[in-house]
Amino acid sequence: MTVRYHRVGIAGTGRVARAMALALAPRSAEPVLIWGRSPDQAQAAASAVGATIAQACVELAAHCDLILLAVADDALAAVVADLAGALSPGAEPFVCHVSGGSGAAILASLRDRGALTAAVHPAMTFTGDPALEMERMTGAHFAITAPDAEALAEARTLVGRLGGIAVEIAEERRPLYHAALSHAANHLVTLLAGASQALRVAGADEPEALLAPLVGAALENSLERGFDALSGPLLRGDADMIRGHIAALARDCPELLPAYRAMALATLDELGRSGKAPAPELRAIVGG
């Protein structure tokens, strides 16, 4: 594999940092340099991926031409400020962060100092297996945001070197982009946890086994067909069935009822927008 960077630097020691360090190591002429606020965590991360430890964040500015920031969102601004203060005149590294909700504006002080800057967010989950996650980057989508054409091209090149597919998201749309991902991925976890608990109360010893084929098919159909994949009593207008659902939840799983009502109302709204106007009584039943 052809080396593309003199040295890759990673700020961060968590799951994303480790996966990125492993994926970019073949592209770095010198060993990847990792910095973290905790020396112990930095040592563990470096050992896990065969990288070298930086004693201070500013070492990345001194030695690396690609610097990837994989730190917590609340630490990003401070790390950017440290790096900006350490950049030497004439240094032009490519600096990107992997936060989903932030765009490239948070890197403005680095750009002012001559760096190319971009936000490069991998739209995938990281579970702590760097080797597996490096493989999963192949074909994964990365949301990229940059302040100019040169930086945008560099972001596309980086994503390509990781085996991914770049999707450009405008600066002002980054919060919406991240909200959409969180709504789908995070709320799905909450939805399934509630459904599993209700099935346990109903007497199912292995609720996940009941849910897996149903939810798997629903997910596949939804991604393929969108809202046309909807099935069930709301689509059929089965008012008695919905009344039964609400009565059962109120009696046996009252903590799940608000989420059920909210999602049912959202489904009725989408039915209306799609031209499949639901019976008016359904909204009254669902809304209580």
C-alpha cells in the first residue's frame, strides 16, 4: 500500500481513535502518533494498534501532516485551541475531527493558522474491535464538511483511503444530520428495549428471539421501500385493536405507554402526509 502521509497523528484514545489509527497506519511513513489526556489510556491505545505515544497534544502539530481529532465533543474546542497555538508558520497539516454534530467551523482557528480543515464523520458504530471496524469502513459512508474546495477534496481523498464513501453535508446542516442518525440508531435501541420488556411481562422468556425476524424484516423493508413498508393496525384502521393495545399497556407496562402513544401519533401524521388518511377516531384513541 502506498504511503500518503509523512506521519498521522491521532488525538484521542477511544474506540474511534483506535480504529482510525489502525486503518491509517499503512498510510503513514512514520508510526502513528497518539495523544490522550490519560497517559494510561494513551499507552493502552498505542499498544493495541502499534502506535507511538505523544507526551503532549502539541507534539501532533509539530510532527504530523494529518491530524485526526477523535476526542469527546466537550473537549474538542480545547484541543483545537492547543493545536492552533502550536502550529508553526508555514505548516499546513490536514486536520479533521470525527464528531457527527459539529461541522468544520469549530476548526476555524486552525484554518487561520494555515491548516486545511474538515469534519469527517463515519456513519457507523464502533464497539471496541479496531481490526473489525477497520474492515467495516470499507463501503461505509462518511459525512464530510469543509470550508473550501481544497479541504473538501482532501476530505474525500482521506475517506477514499479508508475505503469509505464520502457524502457532503453543509455546515449549517450538520446538527440536522446528526439528529437524524441519533433518532434512528439511539431511539431504535430504546424502542426495542421497551418492546422486549413488554414481551417479558406477557410471558415470553426470550423476547429477542421473537423480535429478531420481525424487526429485521421491518428494517430491511423500510430501508428499501420507505414508509410504504408500514403494516399493522394503524394502517388498517383497526380501532378496536389499538384500544386493546393502550388498555394492556396502561395495565401492565404503563412506563411504555407514552412512547407508544408518541410513535403512533407520528405514524398517523405520516399516513396523512402520504395520502393514506387514517380514520379520525384513531387519533382520538391514541391521543387519549
